[in-house]
Amino acid sequence: MTSVSRRRMLGGAVASAAALASLPSARAAAAPGDPAEPLEVDVAIVGGGLSGLTAARDLVAAGRSVVVLEARDRPGGRVYGLPLGDGTTSEGGAEFIGPTQDRIAALAQSLGVATFKTYNTGKNVYHRNGRRSLYATDGLLGAVPPDWGVIDLELALTRLGNAANKITPGTPWTAQGAEDWDSQTFHTWSRANTLSSGARFLLDAFISTTLSVRAKEVSLLYVLNYIAAAGNAGNPGDVDRLINTAGGGQESRFVGGSQEVPVRLAAALGDRVRLSAPVRRIAQEGDRVVVTADGVTVSAKRAVVAMSPAVTAKIEFLPGLPAARAQLAQRFPMGSVAKFVAVYPTPFWRAEGLTGQAVADSGAIDATFDNSPPDGSRGILMGFVSQTNLRSLRAGSAADLTAACLASFTKLFGAQAGAPTRTAHQIWDDEPWSGGGPTGITAPGVLTEFGPALRAPHGLVHWAGTETSDYWTGYMDGAVRSGERVAAELLPLL
């Protein structure tokens, strides 16, 4: 295994494992699988990320038998502890948690995974048009960098918020303005609703830093739903909650890294979780569904596919998927993103009064965060390499990527940033079972035409994954919500 050893996975979450062990287990799933002798369970779950593991937890707690089939050699999916080469890890995938992300918070608490505040003391760095400036984030603008187009930007953000308020999270295609909003890209809308280059750059940066795509790649309706989803049933979503650190989606991190949540949850489920078992075929045969993976075949009453829509196309379905669902999968690509981290003896930027957060209009990295451990015993800078930047850098070597990222850090934080003790990176576009990140997005015309197929079961096959969530779609909280939703959907049918 890579960053998560089987020993570590089984060593964590002792209390949770003991609690689940007292519940009914799939006897067949506890033994090595023989493709000729299918395991028989109530539910076969395809995907061992947060959505699939959460669904398994809830089904097991209700007394149902499950097996989780995960293609990777680790649990967690897009939640990943990136090895730093010294026996430690940093978050290589999803990492932050903030207000209204109630379900991931509850799951983490139940597994004994604590949180701590993202370092946010001091000023942020803004680099645009060759000029580096600093700005405080505790004023009226929050995380929005000051620019001469800021009033223009605020008017545009108000219009965005007003439109997002008209959307029911999770079903944006039902909104009165859906057809109009889904007929244009976010780029088209932003140019029609702003005059200044500063406002337009910051709106583009909003899309790049949240979705890792260019504004011209994504539907306005998709973005409006993303905003509407940044809340919960009692708190409507808003842009500030998406982009802010304090009071927003980046407010806190997990002690030990976000990977502790799926690692401990998988440990609690024990041998119900099968790693290195990519699913190749899902066949419905009468009142059973037969799931064929490398090394194991499972016969179940129902199946859950807990994956991003685009990656589900790797699976053969018998009978074939309904046309709407198949077309949806073809039109739901992932963003392009890598995370680059550099390790230093100390978080030197803190002594200079900086948060470690930055936004830039040039270079390999367009946004950064302080990824240092809670005690600040060493410094870790993290940078996002997104969309066009990543696609161009992938043509070169790993050394080229490292050099380009360190040049960005140096430009933003000074010469010390160019001399780390070690570096690491995770390119999500190269992950065959992710195909990019952080989430799937849709171009114009997709949600209004194919959106209703997103969660509609295909016979005995049900769907989960953060893209299917109503609130916090694209985030860890959305993944957990989708797992809870699909488990509740299944229980009356079993």
C-alpha cells in the first residue's frame, strides 16, 4: 500500500470497530473471495471513499450485510494522505471542513478525529499584473483581495447570490430560470455582468480555486447550484461560505489529516472492505445483482455505485444503463488539479505576519494555504495547480513541475520558500479511479437535459458520491450526505 498501510487501517478506531463488530456481518465477505463462488450479501457497494463507507456503516448498523469493493489499495477515494518521504503525510486531496458541514463533522467526531483551525492569522498575499500586495481578511471584503474592480465584483457576487437563492440544492434543473442559466457558461455571465478586469479575474479565480476548471468550461447553472449547496437545511448557501477561511469551507482541518476519517471508518468495517478490487461488471439477474471485481464476485439484493459519474463509465452494466444516465456520465468530467506541498524547518511566513494564503494570476500555482501541523513544529506550504496550468505542466517531468511550483512559492513568499527540505505532489488527473478533481462539473445544457438521471436508480443499482449530494456537493460533507441518503433509500427495499 502507499500512505495507508493495512496495519495502520486495522489499528485505528478500536472503539468504533468494537461497536460494529457486535452487529451482523456478512459471513461470506469475511473469507477470501473466489470469483466462482460469489459472496452473498444484502448490498454490494462499489467505491471505498467516504460515500461508500458511510453507506456501509449505516446499513451494517441497521443489521444488513455489506461488502465494499474499492479499486485502490487504500480507502478514502479523493481523501488521501500524501507521503512526504519521511514517514509522515500531508493532505493530498480533500482536507478542509467548515460551518454547516454537519455530516462530516458528526462522522469525524464519532470516530475520534478532532479538528483544528486552519492558520489564518495575519495577511494574505495577492499577486496580479506583476505586483505583490498584502491584505487583511477581517474586513468587509473577507477573503476577497482588494482590487480596483472590487465594487464591480461585489455587485456581481450579489447578483450571483440572488440567483442561487432561487435554486433548490440538488435539483437546480427545477428552478424557474434553469434553462437560461444552463444555456451559458460562467465566463459568459461574468463578462456580461462586470466591466473591470479586476472583477473578471477574481470571478475566474473563484471558479479555478473551487472547481479547478476555467470559467468557460462550466455552466452558470452548475455554479449557482454549487453556491446554493454551500449550507444546510437551516442555512442557505452563499458565496462567502465557499471562499472564506474563517466562517467558511476552509475554516478547519483534521488532526492527523483528513485521511484519518476514512481510514478509521474502514477499520471499523473490517473485512467488509475489500481493497485492490476494481469492479468490472454489474449484472442484474432476476432479483439479484452480481458485481464482478478483480479477485471477487458478489451477489447482492442491491448495489450502490459510490463513484464520480465520469468514472462509472469504466464499468460494464448489464442491462445497459438508461440513455439519460449513460449520457450524463459522458458529460460530467472532473476538474484538473494537483496539490503541491513543500516542507520547511519552520512556518517562516508566520513570523512575517502572513497567513500562508495567496491568490495569483500567473505561475504554476494560483492559490495556497498553510498546511503546517497544529503545533507549527514545521512549516508546510500547499499550492493548487489547476486547469490549464496543470495540463501544460503534465507534458514535462516531475522535476519541471517541482521547479515551477517552487518558483510560484518564491514569488509569493520570498527566497526562503524556494529552499524546502522536501516536496511532494499529487496529480489527480493521473489517478485512474478519479480522473481529476476535486469534483465533477457540467457544461451548459447538461443539468437541464440529464440532471434528473443523477440519482435515479437503475433497477437494483443505486447511486452515491459527493456529486449526487444536495448540500456541499463536491466536498467531503457531500460525500457523507450521499452515503447516508442512499442507505436510507435502500433500507425499506431490503
